[in-house]
Amino acid sequence: LDSLAADSQNDAALQSELASAYEKVGELQGNSSRPNLGDFTGATESLLKANRMRQNLPKNVENLTLLAENHRILADIRYEQNDTETAHQDTLEAIRIYRDLVSQNPGSKELQMAYTKTLTDLAQFYLFTWKLDKSIEISHQIRAEIPKLDTENKETQEIIVTNYTDLGYAFSWNEKQKEAEEEMAKAVELSESLARKYPHDVKSQRVVWRTYMQTSAIYETIKDDLSLEYAQKALEAAIQA
């Protein structure tokens, strides 16, 4: 790939193909959301090579979408390496690109879905780095975007569950226990519906497991019996997955 890249500077079509190839290699090297080789440094290098190519390609919808996705995956990999600041910048750049694309293509459900998913990544980034007010703020933004999606779609329902769960967890740590319990109750109800509909879908099962784990956490030391009940449900979901 490196050899081809050196000889293809003036060939946009080949540069686009090479960028896609580098991205596939990068995901195999270290995309933590899929089976990978655990080579996060190599994955970052491959994705950055693709990123630089995409920066110089025509600014059409297809290439900009792939560029935004490149930034989103880079953010995940960098977070795994504890490079939280750069991961944050990559996520913000992905959101900026998707927001512009959605604005220019308001009828595209695919772009709306990608934008909402990346906002979900940002809300979780703030949650995991204990910036709870920011996580709550982005979670409310996500809730405003959800009606623009097909709410019968499985992926949309996973986003809704994640949104309820993230908001509930952030509320709990922000001393808003009543609101936390209300959000988690909605998350549990919808996640259990997902589990019944898609019993063999690993992604849905993972959403269910996470909901039970976070619900267990918000009741810990407050209602320990409920905390234990949801922790046991989380274990059952993990075994099922």
C-alpha cells in the first residue's frame, strides 16, 4: 500500500481505493469494537494515512462521510491508548463533518443515523471522563435528534436505550437519583424488548448487558437488593451473548 501510495499522488480514484484499504487494515489492527490484533499503534498509523488521503480528495458526500467515519474510529482507538485529548478532537471533527452533511442533505436517514451515533460517542466520552454536565447536555441533544430517525429500526432502538442509560448514570452521579431511576426504568424496559426481539444479535445483547450493569451501579449502596438483582441479570446477559 505504501508503494502504491507513493505512485498515485495525482490519481484521485486510486487514492480513494488506497484510503479504503488502509482503513480496512487499520480496523483489523486495532478497532476495539470488532475482532482485531490489538495493534493500536499500527491501527492509528494506518488510519492516519487514509485520513491524509481523504483530506485531499474531492469534498463530495461519499468521501466526506468516509472521512468522518475515519475520525470516529480513530477516536475509539486513541481512547483505548489513553490519548483522550486527541480522541476528543477526532470525535468533535467527525461530528462537525456529519452535522454539515446532514444540513446539506436533510433527507438522508443514513447521514442522520451516523451523526446521532457520533453524538452518542461524545456523550459517552464525557461520561467516561467524568464530565457529567457535558454528558447530560449532549444526551439531551441526542434526544432531539432521535425523532428524525426510524424509531422502529433496531439500531435506532439501541441508540435510544444507550441514551436513557447514559443519562440515567450521569444523573445518578450528579445527585439526581429520582431522574436517574426514571431514565434507567425506560432503558431496562426497551433493552428487554430488544433482547426478546433479537436474542442472537450480539450487539443488542451487549446493549442489554450494559444497561443492566449501569442500572446496578446507580442502586449500589442505595438499594442493594435491586443492585444485586440487576448485576445478576447483567451476568445472565453476558452468558447469553
